[in-house]
Amino acid sequence: MGFWLTPADGHAVEVEPSTWHATVDLLEARRALDPDTLRRMRDEWDTHVSAADAFVIADVLDGVLEEETPREQLLLEGRAAAGTAGFRFDPADSDRNRRIAMTWLTRLRDFSRSSGGFTIGWWTGTPTAASAPATGAVSDGPAPKTASPWQGRLKRLLGPFALILIFGFQWIAKLKFVFLAIAKLKFAGSAISGVVSIGAYALIFGLPFAVLFVVLLFVHEMGHVLALRREGIKATAPMFIPFLGAVVGMKELPKDAWVEAKVALAGPILGGIGAAFVLALGVGLDSDLLRAAAYTGFFLNLFNLLPITPLDGGRAAAAIHPAFWLVGIAGIAALLLLRPNLILILIAVIGGLDAWKRWREYRRGDAAARSYYQVSPLRRVIVGVTFLSLLALFAIGMELSFVEQDRL
């Protein structure tokens, strides 16, 4: 089990004890800080590292990343150096071990530079006797931020949901000037909901990933908007719903299942192009963040092709045959058994009821319903081929953008 480096400003970082000890050995070899400070960083719990010392650590790690000494090379490759065990990520493969170690040092460098000082120990988010930097402090730098009494009471009342509420209100307070600026714009609702969604996702995934995620959602939804306008159907700007995705409102319904399928597939098509563009940037810039965002984009577009409404796959499947909704219902049921969660339950309930309603209308022989689902064989083939092609391309995209999550 690891412990946490909790910054004065930003997100805490988890690290395994063996990784941390090897890191301190590396800093000691470079004489980054005085011996007593390094000893406390290695051995004493709830030690506080000042902002000044954190900057020194970042500068020293910059030097290591640019050019390591022979002794440091042994540490990075997981081979025993005098008096140390080295980084032990994958000792059987020294090259891979070194790559993972360099990734960790890069992450620690960036963390140290932006942290404003940090505390070594368990991270709780609330001030306690065990977590406050006091007797074990390394220097007189700024202590980590503490929660106010009202935050503590709220957390006791609401449990784990309190943190999301507290930080959500803090985000809204910090971004109120943004809301005032965009309230006068034509797409104010879309912009505000996008900013709120970024704030919500940033609480869990960090701000850079949250921004990329919402941008990819926007690209996907704009596929629907452009297709609707091409069909002469008025549509609203995308509205973002935190943790549920985004929606586009239609002023009128499509005239038949063929049009509905074209509008539905336009989202994954443009969304897939957006994810592929992010992947290309990730490869070109050698950025795991961009690769991870691309992977998420491919996955979400793939999931959206599940043939059940309100997902895009369910709307496209209607052009092939309404019976394909049964496949979607079975797929959702299987996912619920494997990974039960609230979002899948909502999709299952909404999709199941909508599919049942549509299926009854179709089977009842209502003239309007029959006419809506009358699609020529060629168009059914086009929808089917597009559907299967997207499934294959998104699966390939996920494989190409997958980032191995090595625990540091």
C-alpha cells in the first residue's frame, strides 16, 4: 500500500514506499538538500517539504532527466547500487524499469514545481493530529491548506459526496467571472454547462484531462448538430451533463429511420475523427495524457454504438431492423451484471421503455410507424456496414491509444 504526497495547492500523488526511498536516494546522490532534511523525508511520517525545497527537488530532477550518472543509471534500471535497492518496477526488464522510473521522476518534478510545498504521509483532506505537519516538519515552508469547520461538518453529514459538493462550489466561486462573461453569448447554456462539466471532471481526473474530455464530447455532439442541420432539422447547441455526457435537442423529429440513423452515426463518426486527431497529437508529442484522452474518446464512441436508445447505436439500429434493440437490451443487461452502476441502470430503464414503446407501435401495424421504418435494402446495408466499420475502427483506436498504467 502506498502513501501520499499532498501539495499545498493541487492534487495529491500516491507513491509506493520503495519508490519513494529510491527517489530520496537519488536526491541524496545529487546532494539536493541537507542530509537531515533528506533523512526526515525518508524516515519520518507527516514530514512537510517547503515550497523552496520543492523547487530545489524539481531542479535536481531536471538534471537527472537530462543526463544521469552511472550510479543513477543503476538506480533507474533497478539494479542494486551501493547502499540502495533502486527503483523496483520491473527488475527483470531493465529498459522497461528505467522508462517507468523516468516517467515517475518527470511526474514528481512537475508536481514539486507546482505544489507550493507538500506533506509526506496519508492524505485525508481534513486537518487531523496525524496529518498536520508539526514536529516532523523539514522546514518552515507553508503548511498544506486545511478545511474550514463548515466543510468538516458537511462531510460528516454527507459522507463521500461532500468533497464533490465542496469543491464544486469552490470551482463555481472561482469561475463566476467566466459565467458572467459568457452569459451574454448565444450559446451561453452550452458554454456554462461545458465549464461546469470541466470543473466536475477535474475533481476526479485533473484539469488537463477534463478539458480534453469535454472537448471530445463537444466534437461528438457537433457531429449530430451538423447532420441535423444538413437534414433541415433545427437543433440546439450541445448541453453538457456532468458524468452523463451531453445532449443535443431537436426542434422536430426525423422524417424516417434512415434520417435518424444518419444523424445518429454522425456523432460517432466525427467523435472518432476527433479521438484520432488527439491520438496523432499524442504520438507526435509523445504524451500519455493525450493518448489516454484519445483512448477515452474511442471507448465512449464505441459504447455509444450499443444498439439501444437513447444511445446512438439504438437510433442507427432502427434503420436496419427494430429487432436489433433486443441485442442492445441484452448487452446492457450483461454490462449491468459485470459492472453495475447508476449510468447503466438509467440507460437500461430509459432504453428498455423506449424500445418497448417503439416495438409495440411497429408490431401493431400502425401505418405511420410502418412507414417510418421502411428503409430500402441498400440503405440498410449502408447503415450496417458503417456501424460495423465504426466498431472495428474504434476497437483498433483503443488498442493503439492504450496507455499501460504502471503503479508508481
